[in-house]
Amino acid sequence: KIYQASTTAPVNIAVVKYWGKRDPKLNLPTNSSISVTLSQSDLRTHTTAACSASFPTSDSLLLNSSPQDVTGARTQACFRELRSLRAALEASDSSLPKLSTLPLKIVSENNFPTAAGLASSAAGFAALVRAIANLYDLSSSPTELSRIARQGSGSACRSLFGGYVAWQMGTKDDGSDSLAVEVAPASHWPTMRALILVASAKQKKVSSTSGMQTTVATSELFQRRAEIVVPKHMEEMEKAIKEKDFEAFGRVTMKESNSFHSTCSDTFPPIRYMNDVSWAAVGVVEDINRKAGKIVAAYTFDAGPNAVIYYEEANTDIVAGVVKEALGSVSGWESRDIKAQASDVLDAADVEVLKKGITRVILTQVGEGPIRTEES
Ligand code: DP6
């Protein structure tokens, strides 16, 4: 007999950034963070978890059809934690099948390029944990599961929820209070849009895991960020989301991205994730905001050159429409009905750099958390 369960899980893009670990083994962060979950119609991982006495004795994981190493500490931690929750269930009810001792077979597919700086590890570990929790019939809440997903990849803990999500850093050494919680559901502020400018689908050079360790070890700016800047931004961001105040949301989002990339520059040797194309995107967003006379668009960059530009639906024309006109024919615009708008408000040099450097756009929006799918 084969037991199995499936789920999807979304990507999330942080607006208050996680960067730095106080415990690299448990992925306990040096500061709290907040993200927006993006729609799974555009970006998601689909994962099926199966177990059976008839499987080969070792656990296995296929990602986009290629076998992955499951012996790494992070995957092992997720398997171990989920198995022990299942074992506790089995111990309390002897009529349950003994799934906790059976080998696991995990099959995952991304509908977007892996490791292009599009937070694939977040969706990946969230889907893995959610799928096995479904397979094991665990009653654990998303917050409880976030403790496990965090050990796979820090940012994954935020992908167990839809909408606007905070990861509370916690203070305990065992990580039991380092958990994700919902700030607001997607339905609270459903008009949030995200335009992703894909600058390069190549594998990134410095992984977030090693990059943030070097930052913690060498950057002095980092300490100020963790102790003073982020706590202030956390408070301002939660308030902006609760009040649906885009100007405040946008200002904090941009300042956060700038602060995070400044600590990267201050790392020794320096880490550089943003490139000339990224800076051209910053210029374009500034020009759009200047023209609008207020903040209507907000850029943010993770551990790679891609720009994510948040804006509200009502400003689609003056944000996405202007970028569409500037970029001309790159793929991705087909997915939404965006009218190109005059882009003469933009700096011509920025437009040239963007045109050369952007290979694809993804138009998406705030979305829901993991969704259980047909067992197939
Ligand atoms: C810049 O979650 O990928 O995207 O915990 O080592 O797996 P690990 O790191 P990861 O780091 C994400 C960093 C970031 C900011 C963020 O998502 O908050």
C-alpha cells in the first residue's frame, strides 16, 4: 500500500528582510521579518509526499525530475521533526498505520526557474513540510509547522501563510518561539500587485546562507541594522499593512532593501547582489514616484539582481504600464492586460540598461497560503 498527499506552496518576498542567523543550525534569525505571499497562479511549488513499505529503504526527493540529496542537515531536520509528531500520534492511537517508520518519497515541481533569486527554497521547504504533515494527518497549525519549515530554509517559514506574514525572531535557544504568524490575510489588502523584473535566471554566486554568515561575522553596520533599524521597520510595516497605507508600506520596503544591501556592501569581502540592471530599476521606480508626487511604487531586491516592484492595482497604468512601454518586447506581459503608457518620465539611460538586462517579467499579486491538492 502507498500512502500519499499533495499540496502547493507559494513564494514570499520580504518587505522587512531576514539577513543574519544567531543559530545557523536551527536557522534562528538575528531579526524578525515580514513578507508578502505571492499568488500561486504565477509562482508555486507543487509537492507530493508518499510513504510505503514497498519503497527502497532510504528517503528520496525529486525536484523538477532531478534527484536531490536528502542527507543534508536541513532536509533531515524536517523529516525528523515531522516523523516524531507522527510517532506521537501513533503512540496515542494504536489503530493508526505506522507511517513514521516508512521511507518517504517526495516529488516536487516548481513552475518558475529554481535558484534565480525567486525564493524557490521558501516555496520548496514550505511545500515539503506541508505535504508530509498532510500525509501524516497532523493537526498542526501553520504556525506550528513554521517551526519545522524554518529549519529547512529560514524564509520558508513565512510561506505557510497567505497574505502578509511576520516571522517573529524569538529569544529562546531551542527556537520554539521563532515562528511565523499572519499579520493580515490576503483579503485584507487584496489590491497589492507585484511586478517582478527578472534580470538573470542564472544561479546566484553567493548563497544567502553563506552570505548572511559573512555579514554577521564582518559587518559593523549589520549590528545597528539588527538592533535599531529592523525593530523600527517591523513596527512601521505592521502598522502600514493594518492601515493599508501604501506610502508607508512603500517607504519602509525601499528603505529595508537599501539597508539590507548596504550591510552586504559593508561585509568583508563585500557581497554584491544588485547589479547595474537592478540600479536602473531603482531609478525607474524613483522617476515614477516623482512623477506621481507620492510613493506609488516600491522596489525590493533579495539575494540576486531581480527587482520586485510592489504597487496597488489602482496605479497599474502609472507603474506597470510605464515599465511596459519602457521595456518593449520582453516575455511575460501577455499574462495580464496591461496598457503601455508613455514612459517619457523615465531617465533614458536607465531605460537602455533595463531593456538590455531584463529577460522576462512576471506580473503577480498577493495570494493565498498552501493549498491541499488531489492525491496524485
Ligand atoms: C534576502 O531563507 O534563503 O531573501 O535560511 O539560509 O535558507 P536560509 O536563507 P534564505 O534567506 C532569504 C534571504 C532574503 C530575505 C528574506 O527572504 O527575508
